[in-house]
Amino acid sequence: MVARTCEICGKGRVSGNKISHSNRHSRRTWEPNLKRVKAMINGTVKRINVCTGCLRSGRVKRAL
């Protein structure tokens, strides 16, 4: 497991430029919106890091 990645779709950190009003460029990163949830994986309950896109789309079956 790699930190800060969705364990379902693999979405992770993305890098780019922060651009100020005076058009100066500096590096920055965007982190995915991850939630640590209990999910049913192959019939067992596991805690996994999942992005909110996967949660909303129903790709993850949450265990209650």
C-alpha cells in the first residue's frame, strides 16, 4: 500500500504549478480526498483508504 492513494482506483497525488496574481510560478501538489472506511473485500471486512469519488459511485461496498 502506498500512502495517499485510493486502494480502489489508484488515484494519488498530482503535482503542478501554483500561479500567483503576478504570474510567478512555484510547485504545488493536490491530494485526493481520501476516507478510511470499513469495506467488504472478498467477503471479509477490511479498513481501506478510498477516495470519495469511489464511495459516491458505489465502487465500494461499505461494511456496517
